[in-house]
Amino acid sequence: MEVSLVSKVKVAILGSGNIATDLMYKILKRPEHMELALVSGIIPESDGLARARSEGVPTSHHGIQAILDDPDIRIVFDATSAKAHVEHAKQLKVTHRIAIDLTPAAVGPFVVPPVNLGEQLDAPNVNMISCGGQASIPLIHAISSVAPVVYAELISTTASRSVGPGTRHNIDEFTYTTARAIEAVGGARQARALPVINPADPPLIMSNTVYAVMEEEFDAAAVFNSVKSM
């Protein structure tokens, strides 16, 4: 009989909106070394909590307090809002939990796994920036690694149906945080991030368009190969 020597780490998802629910299904499908111990929101009748219960995942509508009440939970994925995470971060820090911030609050350092995951392994709070940021920053980093990027622009288009109230409240923070991360992690000297919420029905698939301006002289083949290898 084989016995695993690696124990699973108990994790929780804070929030019950679209992003939280999507993450829940991803963890359930590929838990690896994680055990999803709790999904906690603040609206008892939310669709996200109902979906979690249907999957057999423990739930609560007492928000972060339910997580703080369980000392075995070591990692918390915060999928609430930027404003809420500022307060959550303080509570998670004093109780020695690792916070994976899925909002654009940017309390902790920016993390884009293909680019700089190894640099932040000991950080108690890491910021995942935004969906558009995760999709675009590796490309901008690939370009800037072989050709100085004077300006980079991201146009992130999302179906209105998939954008919940938390994300809508984060629009200003999305714009600012994603642009700063494109500069800090992507390597662009100046950047802008422009979100577009499209109400078309049937809903469109999310798309991210990157526009980059390099210095006048650059090696086009090197840029192509760098992006291709990212």
C-alpha cells in the first residue's frame, strides 16, 4: 500500500461570486496538495454558496469570520473586492494565514506566475492583479526582455453577464493596478489598462488585446521568438 508523505494544506475561498465559484471548480478538479475546507460569503442565498453546497464543500455566510474561526485553514483566496481585501489582509496577517489576493487591492507584491512566481514564495500576501493582467503581462514581459517597451496598452473585453457586482466595484482599481503591474512586472516604461464590459447577447468570449510601442530600432525576429517561447 502506498502512503502519501505530503499532507494537504487546508484552504478557503472568501467570496461567493463568479470568480470565487470558478476557482472552486478549478480546485475541486485539480486539488493537488490543497483541501478546500470552506467557501465563505456574506449572502446566504447566493448562487455561489449553493453551488459549493451541491459539490459537498462546507460553506458559510459569515464572511471572513468563519475563516478566522478555523485555525486549520492556512491559505485564503480572497475573491471579494479591493476595498474589502484591505481590511481582510490585516486580519489574515495577524492570524498568520497566507493571503492570495484575487482583487486589484495590491496590498502585497504583484505575482504573475510565468514571470516572477519564484521571487515571492515567502510573501504572506500576494496580489494576482486581474484576469487581464495575468493574460497580458507575460506577453509584455517577453517583449520587454528583448526590446525596450516605451508604452504598453491592454484592452480587456469581457461579457457583461460574467461581470458580477464585486468586479464592477473594482473597475477603477482594475485600471490602476493592472497598469502599474504591466510596468513593474511586464517591464513597460508606461502603461494603461482599459476594461470593456460588452452587453452583447449571446455573450462573447473574454479577449485581451495588447498594444506595445518599442524604441525605434528593435529586432523583430527576437521579439517574435521571445513571445513564442513565453
